[in-house]
Amino acid sequence: MKKLILIGRVGAGKTTLTQALKHEKIDYRKTQYIGHESWLIDTPGEYLENACLASAIALYSYEADVIGILMAADEPYSLYPPNCTGHVNREVIGIITKMHSECGTERAERWLRLTGCKTIFCVDSVTGEGVQNIIDYLSESDTKQHKTTKT
Ligand SMILES: Nc1nc2c(ncn2[C@@H]2O[C@H](COP(=O)(O)OP(=O)(O)OP(=O)(O)O)[C@@H](O)[C@H]2O)c(=O)[nH]1
Ligand SMILES: [Mg+2]
């Protein structure tokens, strides 16, 4: 199993997705620190939102095999600079959470593509829809060969 770090703004759904990926009960908990002991690294959204904390994400990304950039379908704007994945020496995937939002997923997908993400998953972490696709992706021996993108 590849080790995945999840980054995204406050409320993007990192912890909920972490619980869904681990088949745990969905239970809201504000993330206060970076937990990096398992195959999933969950980060507080504040680390992405504050420039003075952002370097911690870069440091913890070195612990991971795959960087998961989250964006909820209902986010009003993107925090990610265009082509930011070009700076990353790891596999990067985009993950659209809250896929059943009335906003639809197209806008989030465009923003994630703008970051450079080629592989994008859509999930509803509360119902579990789409979550298995990420588990399958992480289980593959060579994720670079993975061709699945959002349809
Ligand atoms: N319907 C739906 N709700 C979601 C989904 N993901 C997260 N939520 C809800 O969004 C809220 C915030 O989710 P969290 O997982 O705590 O967000 P987070 O990114 O971990 O936030 P921080 O820890 O503050 O950085 C919770 O009420 C979740 O139930 C999803 O895929 N679908
Ligand atoms: Mg959290």
C-alpha cells in the first residue's frame, strides 16, 4: 500500500476521507496536528491556508509516496497555484470530495487540472462512494501506470 498524505483547506474533508479509507466510523473531529504514523497522513487545513505553516506540508510530504490534493466540490475558489504539482517529486492525485454537492464537480476538476493533476478521483466520504477507487489506486504496485481519471 502506498502511503498517502492528504492536503486541503479547512473543511475540505481530509479527516472524513481518512476515516472512510480506513473503514472507520465517520465521526467529526477537528484536526489539530499532523498524524503520520499510518499509511495515511492527515493534515490540518490551516497548514495549507497559512504561509508560515505551509512548509510543514512540504516536509511531511517526504514521508508519503502519493500526495492527495483535496478540493470539495463546493469550494468557492482554489488555494492551489497553477502548475504547483511541478514542484513535487512525488505522485500527485486530485480528490474531489462532497461530489454530490449542488455545485457539481466540474469546477473543482478544472481547478485541480490547473494544478497539474492528471489523475482525479471523486468521492462522497460520508456514503463511501468512490473511496474504493483510491484504495485500489494505492494498492497498485506502480501508481504511475494508473489510467483512471474522473469520468
Ligand atoms: N456529504 C459529504 N460531507 C463531507 C464529505 N467530506 C467531508 N464532509 C463533511 O465536511 C465537514 C468537514 O470535514 P472534515 O473531514 O472534518 O474536514 P477536514 O478537511 O479534515 O478539516 P480540518 O481538519 O479542519 O482541516 C464534516 O462535517 C464532514 O462530515 C463528503 O465527501 N461528503
Ligand atoms: Mg481534519
